[in-house]
Amino acid sequence: MQHALLGHMLASMAKAEETFNITSAPTALRADQSSRQKRYFISMMIRTLCFILTIILPSPYRWIALAGAMILPYIAVVVANAGRETFSPGVNMQNENPRALS
């Protein structure tokens, strides 16, 4: 009987303790910045390729490459800045039962 009572007490104590989920932690700032810099660098290399193709390609394709070279900086900045978001999807930021000092 004591074992059953002890088991029940341990189970109720485990339910009362607050647990934290570490899998919802964001990536490290250094890793996030590094990946954003890589995305921006790749976009600018594609832009440079578009400028080179503007010189090399014949007339109808030249204008497509030039348009790509002109539009790509805007896209590259938007993609590079789409990193570290303030809120993760599915994470509830409001604590329903805040702890009180007693």
C-alpha cells in the first residue's frame, strides 16, 4: 500500500512541475547570420551572371537577363532578411497560468 501511495505522490509531483521543450529553441544567431549571408552571396553571384549574359546573349535573351539583373537585388534582400523571426509558428507566447510568488 505504501508503494502505491508513494507512486501516486510521485506522479502528481511530476504533473505539477513545469517542463520546457528545448526543440522549439531558435537557431543560434551566428548560424542564422551565416546562412543569410550565404543566400545573399549566391543571389549576387546569379546577378553578376545575369550581367555577363546581358553582354554575351543575343537580343531577345539579353533583355531577360538584364531584367533578372535589375530585379534580383530586391529579391536577394527580401530573402536574406527573411531569417530570424520573432515568433515561431505553433509556439504559444502567452502563459495561461503565470506563476505567483507565495
